[in-house]
Amino acid sequence: MALELTDTTIEHRGSSYALSGGPTEWAITRAGTVLGHLVVKSSAGEEGEPVYTTSLPDGTAGNLEGTDWEQVVRGHLNEFDPEIADPTSDVPSAGG
């Protein structure tokens, strides 16, 4: 599923996130804080769909990729948003 919007929001684990930019890179933000970027890695992957990946705010490449941009963003947030608790930890996050 291609992301054709320049600005959109998604709800994830109780928070609202904004994606802005496009057509090949979107900033992923929560409350004005940039948590990373969604980037088009390839405009046409094996099945003809765009392939997305992520990067950190400093430009370091993320380790996720796929054709479902929303799932790629959700995976990135699970890994890099400090407000989301680590499901393997007994210590609550700062926001929870």
C-alpha cells in the first residue's frame, strides 16, 4: 500500500503520531519531536509495491523494511519511541 499523502496521522499504543513530507521521505513526529523518518527504499519492489524503510533523526539507517508503510512506522515506534515501554522490561516507561 503506497503512501501518497504528504501529511497524515496514525494512532499507536495510545499516542498520536504525525507523518509529514513526501513523496519519498516523511518525518515521524509525536508532539513536535522527530522520532525518525519513513523513507522509500525502492519505488517498485518485487511485487511492484514501494518498499519502505526507516531512519533515526540523526540519519542512521533503521533496520526495518516492508511494503506496508504503516506497519514499518509502527515497528519503528515500538523500537525507538522512549514513551513506549519495552515489552520485555518490568520497568514502566516515562509515559506509562
